[in-house]
Amino acid sequence: MEVATLRIGHRLVRDDRVTTHSALVARAFGCNKLYMSDVDTSIIHTVEKVANSWGRSEFLIEIYDNWKEVIKTWKKDGGKVIHLTMYGINVDDMIEAIRVEAKLLVVIGAKKVPRELFDIADMNIAVGNQPHSEIAALAVFLDRVFNGNELKKQFGTASYKIIPNLRGKNVECRSGDNRLNL
Ligand code: SAM
């Protein structure tokens, strides 16, 4: 399944951290792509650094001019548009129908999203009907879509490899630089 995230409504400076975390969640939880506006392209650099350190995947970030065009193109290519909103239908009531789709575009907001998004989306989906956060909503939604398997995803070439440990911290350094202090 091809899954992309579309981030809309980023507020200058104030939302940098949240957009960065949305990108990191999208990458770590199995998305192939994040569409974001050109508000702070240093986010791309941050994600690039994370990928170099912890593993490459097929995850890309694409800058858009107009979010409506992204949705239009996605729909034209046969993709379904899932808008995450507390006003939607509970994810657990729709997840079976969502999982059969081949292409999903998951739209997350920042501030109040434009009203028309509720009509353009194929599905307005709620991760519970209480307000919380786009980062949490995205993580829970992707986890439902991939049935938890995304947490076992193997990433490609990396400078560091975590040796999972119940206690303590064990990281294998592949770059030959043993000075790493994690
Ligand atoms: N009051 C805003 C509104 O009316 O949309 C809430 C914005 S919230 C801070 C930012 C984003 O988090 C929303 O656009 C939505 O994508 C996501 N979100 C927050 N709560 C959610 C929930 N219960 N289910 C799904 N998505 C949620």
C-alpha cells in the first residue's frame, strides 16, 4: 500500500517543531511521502540527518504550492483522501474499508482547517472524538492501517544501529567513529 501524508495550515515558526515531528512520525510509521508547504525547509534537512543516522527508507518530502492540487492529483491517480479530524467517523469503524485501498493520502491540519476539506476528503476519520494533536492522530491512524507491522519495519543503510536492550543503551556504530556519545 502507498501512503502519503499531507500537512496543511503550518503556522510560521510556531509549528516548526510539530511539522518536524509529523514528518518523523510519517517516516517511522511507514509513509512513503510527506507533502508540506515551503514554510520551513530546514525540516527536510532534519529528516535527512535522521535518515543518515538511523536508516534510509523510501520516504520523501515534497514541497507543494497548493494543497488542493495535491489532493486533486492524488484523486485523479485513484488514491483515497483521508482527513484526520475529531469530527469524523471513528477510525475503528472504518479501518477495514481503508485497508483495502491501494493508495492513501492522509491529511492533517495545524490550526482550524478550511471547511471545504471536509467535503473534498473521501473520508473524515477521527482518532476518538476529542481534540488532541495531529502527531498523535497520525501515529495512531498509521498504526491501525499497518496493523502494528510498521514498528518492525527494517530501514536501509545507516550510520548507527540500535541493539535493542531492556536496560541500558547499546548502539553499534557503523561509520567507524567510536566517539559517538548517545
Ligand atoms: N480546533 C481545530 C480544528 O477544528 O480542526 C483542531 C486542530 S488540532 C490542534 C490539529 C490537527 O490535529 C487537526 O487538524 C487534525 O488533523 C488532528 N486531530 C486533532 N484531534 C484529532 C482527533 N481526535 N482525531 C483525528 N485527528 C485529530
